[in-house]
Amino acid sequence: MSWQLAVLGPVELMSDGVPIPPMPPKQQAALVMLACARGRTVSVEELVDGIWGADRPSSAVGALRNYAWSLRKHLSAQESVLLSSESRGYRLDGPMELDIDAVDRLRAEVNAARAGGCLDTADRALRTALGAWRGDPLTGVPGPWAAAERARLRRLHRVLEEDLIEITVQRGDFSHAMADLEALITGDPHSERLRGLMMTALYRAGRRTEALDEYQRIRKLLVSEQGIEPGPALAELHRQILSDEMPAAEAPTTPITVVAPRPAQLPPDTADFTGREELVRELCGVLGASRTIVAISGMGGVGKTALALHVAHRIRDIYPDGQLYVDLFGAGATPAEPGHVLGAFLRALGVAQKEIPVGLAERAALFRSAISGRRMLMVLDNASDAAQVAPLLPGESSCAVLITARRPLTALPGVRSAALEVLEPEEAVTLFTRIVGSARVSAEPEAARRIVELCGLLPMAVRIVAARVAARPRWTVVSEADRLAAERHDLDRFRVGDLALTAAFRAGYEQLPLDAARAFRLLAVADLPDLSLAATAAVLDTVESVAEDLCEELVDRGMLESVGRGRYHYHDLMRLFALGCPDREHEPDVTARLLDYYLATMKTVLRVRHPGLRLRLAATGHPGTRLSDLDSTRDFLAIERRNLAAVYRLAIAGSPRHRVLAADLALTVAETGLACDATVDLVKVLEELVRAIESDGDIVVARRARLALVFALAAELEQPLEAAVHVRGLLADDDPDIDPWTSGAIQGFAGMLALHDGDPARATAHFATALTYYRRADSSECVRVAYSLLARAYSAAGRNRDSLAAAARAVVGDDQSGVRRNIVWGLTEAAWILSREGDADRSTRLFEAALVTARRFGNTRFESAIHARAARAHLDAGHFAQAVEHAELAESTRISSGSASHSHNLLVRYTALRRLGRTLDAAECYRTATTQIPDFDTALTAWTPESQVRAGR
């Protein structure tokens, strides 16, 4: 039995020419290292270093033993090749033929032929050697050893290409040599050997001036970029050409007869093509006006091919010499070889098979010659990368090229890129309607909209579902929408005939490098509205630069969406596909990593915003994002507020440990006074978190989660009744010895609810107790909060002097280590009391100081509350214009969707407008209030501001 091992492309092991099933990548790495040792023992340490490198896991040696066991089972079938185990490593014994050995033999044959002057023999041997390459060497084989060997084999391939061109020049075939040299010099403009061959070919073709110009180009490039002159060999060649000392030779003329048919290879246009109208017009204009290369990129199933063919059919009459089309299979495991594609194009252009050369460079040159002077349109569909496309491009300005690919092909010179996104909702409904029929959709329009939304507005998904509905006329659109909602997690449902969404996604996934594939799977678990670069680095347990490279790789391949610099998002269906990918059994706890990162960052936020706060929080291992000032914390909170609520949901579905971290995270967020995104029902999410923690049986953690829920319910006292239920429960189970800070917060909320009930005496007692607990917790920040609350209770009880004293304790104690949120309330209460006592100037100054502080914290909720309090103070003082201004500002900065603050602001504004005599504005305010607040009339009747009392109204 003979064994063959091919490494010049994807690794292939064959026994007597019969392929052995592919091995796992790391097992391939072990096999190739042992085979290339050619009978030498390779130590375990050498193998581990070569396969894993510095990032070796602790299980590397055990994994290597498993690979060796599996290799031994393969290779020892008939004892022709044995894998021997030694104390220090492994050795392959027996005959194994490597394709690289055949290349080495051919190189020796080339050298011998050239030495004997047999250029034809050398040419054939070189072409045979280059033909051994089936793609990038060691494709997909991981590890430092494979990377180094891959680089060596790439260099060898380049040397062989250059040797072949040199022989082509020596044989006098200058036109083919120059075409090939042009392509290689574009990729390696600093190569003096390539430039020397070009100079020689140009000179011997009788183009002496161009040969001298070529020297000046390389000299200018080397001097400007590297600060060096060309080497002695190139300088001597330049001298010979300059002095005409190099003998010229006539290039042989071997005419190729080319019949010029008019190919028309475009597949049919999509009959129900929908949407993209602006982009279609733009592409038609660009491709119709001049020779252009346009590359359409986007995720699988987004409609790249349909768009390209639709545009191509619109403009094909502009290109009277025909259209060429090819599917390059770039999204599959075996992309089309450019040489094979060129052969097909040449045959379509009338070149006889016997006249088509073997080499890629020769075919590319002949193709450019064959379409020279012709006005043609080319559609290169489903390209894998720029390297696959480059040899297929025409060389003249009379042709246009339309390319589709999952990744942007920005490496192509002069390319115009068009990134394709999902359909607009109305476009998706229109596509669905065109397939299903307008009668059925018009009968159930909302169901149709639900379906396209469940399809993520992805054209392929919409087409699949619509085709299934169209084929079943007895189905209702509603029933399909319900079924899709119930089974959407199963992507196999998105299949009809030979059209399958999973196949489109899987084609891209299977081409991912191992590290990118792992990132694709892990980041999908982090089900957030979008992921920051810092969060992705935390999930992947790496530095941000590496995380960015991986994410951008996924973006380029259409597997992830970029929603801004350093922020990423999955299409809903792509996330479902990622969650269903195999290889998850040994992957890390993504939810724990996310919670650890966010809690660590929120600790930093609290240190910056509230340095005197003392919260007992769970330990974190991640350092979190570095935030150094109020502006950076404000930006972080504004950007991440939607994600934070999504993190809670991950914890709810996770483990008890996740929920411990989530409770602390919720508490830190609540302490910032951060308003959640309006699209998120934070109260509902926190209620679910509380129930989940209580089912875990963790009473202490449940208290903290319930306290975070109270923060959300009691914000602006918009939901006081619901908050009161939880506060009473917390008071009943309170134990300040466990966590005095939590107990102080509970007492603070109890006092706020007492104020809301009109019981300032009870509120004062709760606030005094909170003050005691905060002092026990050594939280200077919260001590000032307690004094601010006492100031409000004293004010409500008419104890103005006590209120001012408490407010002063809240404000004066600031140690300037950071602007404190709590002094906002102390300033506000002092301003309120001074206003009631008639000191308008000092009151106004303090209100303004409170607003400045609130703005520095970026807290619009606080800002709105201060404006509302100032509006009421000015109204009661008879300053009606200022009351209107503050009431309007309170409304413009109001975040809460509740009616209490809204009603208060409208009451103040309506009353002040009437007192100003602005009857029309007051009437408009009244209409708005009665429309938006059902019980506004009742509130207006019961409400009597002090200004009205003083005015006798």
C-alpha cells in the first residue's frame, strides 16, 4: 500500500490514490509535521509548539496523544507506514510520497535543462511544478509551524513563477512575458528581479525607451519609500540598455486565430425583483457611463445575485459585444479556479482549446487580448476574494465588470463598492405580495408584515416563506405568521425546494478561519442589541485589537453587521444560525464574562460619579472599561443603557451565579439615576429577575434585586403604589446587620412614599433612620442624600429653618473629590425654602446651581425634576413668566412616561399662562392636557397654588 500526502493546497491524505476522509485541523498539523520530518523523531514539545504555539492549553499534550492514536489507526491499516511512539516524541516510518517532493525533483530537472540550454524542457517542467499547487498551501491547518511552512511554500511558488517568466523571455515570447510581469509587479512593486525581467523583455521587444522608464519607476519607488538605490544587478542592466550593449531579439510571432462570437451568458432576470430602486439607478448610471468595476457585497441571502442580474439586464444593450457570466462558488468549500474560468471564457470567445495555454498568467494575458477593443459586460457572481477575481478582469476601458461577494473587494484597484443591506419593511411586504398574491395579503396585511419582520427583512427568507404560502392556497397568512413565530428558532423551517437559508449561512461559516468561527459562535450567545468592542473583547477573553480584527473579519464575510465604529450586531436569523453551530460543548460561559465586564465597568462609573458611595458588590475579574471623568461615564451610560437591560435577561435565563452578578449590576445602574431606554420595559425585566433569584432561594441577593426594582418603580414617584408593595416587604424583612447600605436605601424609599402620602412626620422618621444606616455603612455620599431627604421632609412639615439646615449639611460637606449627584437635592430643597420665604434672588441662584450639577452628570431626569420644582416655586411666588419657562423645560427634558410629572407640569403651565393673560396659549395647553391626561379636570379643580390663594382666586 502506498500513501500520498498533498500539502500544496488543502491537506489531502490518499491511500493508493483513494482519498482518506478529512481529519480535524490540528490532527492534520501533526501529520504534516511528522511527514515533513522524513523519518526524524519529532519531540512532543516540538509538536505542541508547532500546533498551538504560545497559547497552548493545558490539555495540549493529551490532545496530541489522541491525534497520534487516530493517525496510527489510519496509517497502520496494512503496516506500510507506522507511527512509532518514543519516550520523547513520535516518528513516521515507511514510504509516504509528498507533492512537495515531486516539486523538488522537477526543480532539479529545470536546473539541469537550463544548464543544457533545453528551454522547452525547462518550461514544461516548471509548468508541471506550478500545476502541483491546488490553492494556498496547508489551507486551514493551524499553528505556528504551518504558518511558517505556508509562507515558505508561497515564496517558492513565486520563485517558480519568476523562473518561468525568465524562460519565457529567453525564448523570445515577450508579449506573454510582459502580461504576466505586469500582474506580478502590481502585487510586488519592489521586486528588482521582476523589474529587471520587464526591462529585458521591453528592450528585446524593441521598446528601449519604455525599458529605461521602467528602471526610473523602480528607482523612484525604492528611493522614496526605502531610501536606497537599485542593486548592482539592476543598475548594470540599466547601463547595458542605456548603452545598447544588450543584444536585441525579435519576438516570435505565433498568430492565434480568434473567432469573435457574441456571448450572451446572463442568467434570466428575477421576474419579481423588488425594491432597491435608488441603488439600481445608481449602478446602472455608473456602469453605463464608463468602464467600471462594481463589487456588491453583503451577507448570504441578502439578494446580491438578484440585484447584479437585474442591473446587468437593464444595461446589457449598452455592451453590444456580449455578456460573460460565471458563478465563482466563492461561498463554498471549493471556489472556482481562475484558470478554469478563463478557459471557459476563452472558449466562449472563440479560442480553440488547443490554443489555450496552461498557465494562469498566460490565460489571463490571452483573455485580455481576446476582448481588446470589444465593449463587453462581465458578471462575476459569488466571488471569494480579490485574488480570485484579479486574473479575470479585462485590461481595457471598453468593458464593465459587476462582481458579487460576501466580503468587500476593496483590494481591487479602481473598484466601486456597494454594501447591500436587508430590505425596507415596505419593500419586503411588496416582495411577499408579488409571490403570494395581492388578494391573500390584502385580506391579512398585518400578518404579512409580521412574517417579513420574522424573516428579518432578509430577501431569501421572505422568498422562502412566501413560496411556501403561495404553494398552499388553503393556508391563511395568519396561520403561517403564527407558525413562523412559534418555530422561528428552527432555521430548517426556512427551506423550500432547493432553496435553504441554512445552506446559504453554512457556506460562509465553513470558510471561516478557526478563531473567527469560534468568535462567531461565542458572540452570538451575547444576545444584546449591539456589542461594543470592549464587550466583544471580554466575551472572547482577548485584547480589543484582536477582537476588532476578528469582528471585522466576520463583517467582511457578511456574518456580522457593523453598526458604527467598534460596535457590532447580528442579523436575527444569523444569530439563530450561530447558536445552532456545533462545537459548543467546551466553550466558556459567555454570560458570566459579559456580566463580569459590565459590573466591573459600572464599579468604575460609580467611583467617578459617586466616590463617596460604599456598595458591597460581588468581586469581578475583568478590569472593565477605563472611564476617567464625568463625560466618559455619561457617554458609556447613554450608549449602553439598552444593552444593560438585555444583560439582565441573559442572567434570568442563566444560572444562579449569573443572577447574583445581575442583581449587583442592576443596583449600580439604579444608583446612577440612569433612565432606561424607552423601548425597554425595565420594571418588567427586573420583576422577572427578582422572581428568578427568589426561586434560587438567595434572600440577600433577592433584597438587592428588589431594591433595584424599587428604584425603577419609584423614579419620579410615577408608580408609587407598586413601589409601596415592595418597600413594605423589604421593611418587614430588613436586617441592617447584613448590609446597612441596603437598609438605608429601603428606609429612604419608605420616607419618599410617606411624603407622597402626605405624612411628613413619618417621612422624617424614615429619613433619620436611613441617615443612621448610611453612617454605619461609612457612605459619605449617601449621608448627604439622607440630609437632602430630611430637608424635603422638614419643608413639607413647614419646618423651614430645619429644612435649610439639613440642606446645608447635604451641600457643604462636599469634599470636592468629584461633583456629587446628591447635592442636587440639597440645593433644590434650599432653593424651594428660600422661594417660599420670599428670597427670590438666592432661590434662583440655587436652582441654577442644581441644574448645572444635574447637567454635568448628564441626568435629564434630575434636570426635569429641578425645572418642575422651580416652575412651582415661581408660580407660587407670582413669577408667572419664569414659571411657564421652567414648566416647558421640565416637559422637554422629561423621560418618564408616567402621568404624575406630566400632569404637574401642565397644571403649572396652564395656571401661569392664564395669570399672564395669554388666553389662547392657555386654551391650547388645556386641550393638550385633557387629551393626554383623562383626569386633568379633576386635578385642576383640586389644585390651588399659593399664588392663587394670595390673589384671592
